[in-house]
Amino acid sequence: MDTTTLAAFLAVDLLLVFTPGADWAFAISAGVRGRSVGPAVTGLIAGHAAYALVAVAGLAVIVASSPAALTGLTVVGAGYLLWLGCGMLRQPAVPATGGEGADTSRLQVMLKGFGISGLNPKALLLYFALFPQFIDPSTGWPVAAQTGLLSTVHLTACAVVYLAVGVLARTVLSTRPSAARAVTRASGVMMIVIGAFLLVERLAA
């Protein structure tokens, strides 16, 4: 796989990663809480990595082409986003004033991040719709190797962008409790809207 193909993929991938969505909303919420940015981003990337493994194994095409599988994944993922969004509206985050708390709380943050990205059918469709455009079996590279390389580029881009979003949220909102609550509520609304859109889009198809 040549550098031109990788550069073209990175350009398109960054456009998608820079588009605000559920991952952004969770990273912002984690940023308000201070040191939970790291576990939150780790969880988000773990969810994307799970899809990367599925894609490398060649199962993405099978799952994405199955209406029943996609519908089930969409309903579960959308329900999870709705639940998290409602929780953020009920208890908006405020800037952390001390340590982050116990390791279990970090684990919970990580698991939430994994759930958000791991239950998002849009992430699966990213591998199904975008990756094949940049994979060329005639190059001599196995398709699995090309998929793995593109997945690594995608995961790196996600990690950098989500960390930047979380750190920026922490820096800007750390001394502004009212703004932090407003941003968290907005993130919650974003999750609810995305969850509702996923349900309507899939069930109406």
C-alpha cells in the first residue's frame, strides 16, 4: 500500500472523525470531570478496535449486509445512547476539584466509552463503506493486512482527536462550573438526538 493511498484515506478519515457525534459528546463530558479523559478515550478506542478486529477477520461485510444484525445492533446502541444522554441531563458534570476517585470509577468510564463506540453501528459501516475504497488486492498485500493498516491509521486519528477534545474541554471549562454544566447538558442532548435518529433511520428502513 503506497503513501498516496494512505494520505488520501487519512484525509477522508479525519473529516469523519472531526464530525461531532456521540464520541465527541462523551469525550467532552469526560473532560469536564478532569482525569477521566484518559480512561474515556481508551474505552472509545477499544470499541473502535473491536470493530477493526471484526473487519480484519472479514466479518464486517457479513454483519453489515445482514438487516437483522444491523437492526439489533442499532436498537441496542441507540438505547444505550438514550440512557446515557438522559443521565447526563439529570446529573450534568461539574469541573473536578480533586482526585479522580477509585480505580472502579475509571473502569466504569472506560466501559461506558467502549459501549458508546462499540455499540455504534455507524462505526461498523465506516469499515464496510469506506475501507473497501482504499483496499487494492492487486498490490500484493493481503486484504487483512491492508485492513489492519487502515484500521491503525483510523484508531490513531480517533485517539488524537478525542484526547484533544477532552483536554480542551477540561482546560476551557475547568473554572467555569455553569458553562461546564451547560456543555454537559448539550452533550447529553446530542446523545439523545443521535440515539433517536439511529432508531428512526433503521426502523424506518
